[in-house]
Amino acid sequence: MLSQGLPQGAVPKLERPGPLRDRVYEALLELITTRALQPGQHLVESELAGHLGVSRQPVREALQRLNTEGWVDLRPAQGAFVHEPTEEEADQLLTVRTLLEAEAARLAAVNAGKAGIAVLEELCAEGERAVDADDVDAAVAMNARFHAKIMELAGNAVLAELAAQVDRRVRWYYTPVARQRGLTSWVEHRLLIDAIAARDELRAGLLMSEHTEHTRRSYHERAKS
């Protein structure tokens, strides 16, 4: 339940304009993705409505949508709960992510220009600073932006659309292992940048495949510990 409240600063502001139910949906999805709302946590409509400053109706509609998409479980006579992903679910998604990201890295090595590579270097530096400051939320955000930039540099709209469909779940799975991966993840990012800058598409694809595989293994190792 939410009786003890959410972490300070965790509740996102509801952006305007747009249908209220959509804005509530986005706010709740962000709270779930960042694990401000933990897997298995009971979601009480009245408490969520109070935190977001809305009535219960748009919260109810958002929870129904989140249930349809697999983020929330609606249990008869019990209410709504944040979905607890199974090991199989995580493994399937992270495996697909590896395929998409490896191809994106390969294409980025073919298509990226100096300006794009400079942005990757800047994002990498910001990520390293976040790790040094032990700011997990910032490190997760920078990681997402780094991978999104590589996807953009790949220049394949269909690939980007497919990646966008799994992006939020990737963040969901990456958040609990971000501290465990630590600076090692950003060392791997530096190697990726070098391969892309050198236009070595085979090496870029291989490095990305290994990089995403390390995250997949870290997630499973965490679950076993």
C-alpha cells in the first residue's frame, strides 16, 4: 500500500494538455518503470488519486489499461497490484532487446557522423558522473538515453519503432541491477563508441550483444541472490 507515501520527488507532474486518463496512465507507468512503485505493491485507487491530485475515475481507467498491457495485475476481491515479472518474461524480453540493439549498433557504425558520436560521448560522461555520485536514477536515465541515441544513429525507423515497444520494460529490468553493473556498463559504452567511430560495424554489433547479455545475466543473478 501507499500509506507511507512515495519517495520524495518520485511523483511526476501531470503534463497538460491531453486527456486526464492518459496523463494519469503515463504518471503511473513512470512510477512503475522507475520502481517507485515496486513489483507486487498493492495499488489503492484513493491513495494514488490523492498523490496525483485527481479523482479516482482516471486512476481506475489507467489501472485497467496498465492491466491490459501487463504492468498491473487486477485480482478479484483484492484490487490492483504492480505486476511481478517472472524470470521467463525477463529473459524473453532481454533476449529480444539484445537482437535489436546489436543491429542498431552495427547500423550506427555505418551511418553515424561526428556530431552523433560527440553526443554519445557526452551522454557517456554524464552516465559516468551519475555512477560516481551513486545516483542510480540518473544513471538509469542516461543509460536509456545512450541506447536511444544509438538507435537513432542507426537510421532505421522500423527498428526504432520495435525498440520503443520494449524500451520501458528494459528500464524496468535494468533499474534493480544498475548499481551492480556500475561503472563497468559505462566502460562497455566507451568501447562501443570507439567501434562506432571507427566504422567497425562487426565489432560494434558484437560489443553491443555482449553488453546487453551482461545486463541479462546480472538480472538473473540478482534474482537468485
